[in-house]
Amino acid sequence: MDEKTRSAIDKVVAKTIQKVGFNQPPITIEPILQELEVDRDFVDLEDPSLLGRFKNILRVGGAFITNILGKIKLEGIWLPKEGKILVQKT
């Protein structure tokens, strides 16, 4: 990740945390998800039928996710157009 991207993410995180009123830990995820209008689902990310639904849109570093699944351990997927975060249920 380049420094410009990292800085942009840091700004969004700081703004969101301020909006939901967190000043110190513990920080719970539910108010943040609500503020960002994102749903969270726990799914089996190793299920080929699930990944098959998204294989043409999921990219990591320019490669389609199906080309790199054997090389990484997938723990979550953010689908911004759907307003969802899919988290590995285990």
C-alpha cells in the first residue's frame, strides 16, 4: 500500500471514530459499521460457490482472487458496491 492510500485510510478512520464518539478503547465495531452504512456477514470464504459469485470483481493487486487463493489465507472481503463486509466465520 502506498503512502497516499495509507494516509487517506487513516483520515477516514480518524473521522469515523470521532463521529461515533470513541475517545479511547475499547472500540466496538457495530457503531462504526452503522456510521459507514456497511453490513457485516460471517461466511465460509473457502466455499467455492460463494467466491464464484464474486470472482469477476474481486481483485488483489490486479489479479483475480481465484488466481491467488492458493497463496493467501482469506479472512475477509469488502464489497463496497454492495455495502458489505464478508468475514470468515471461523
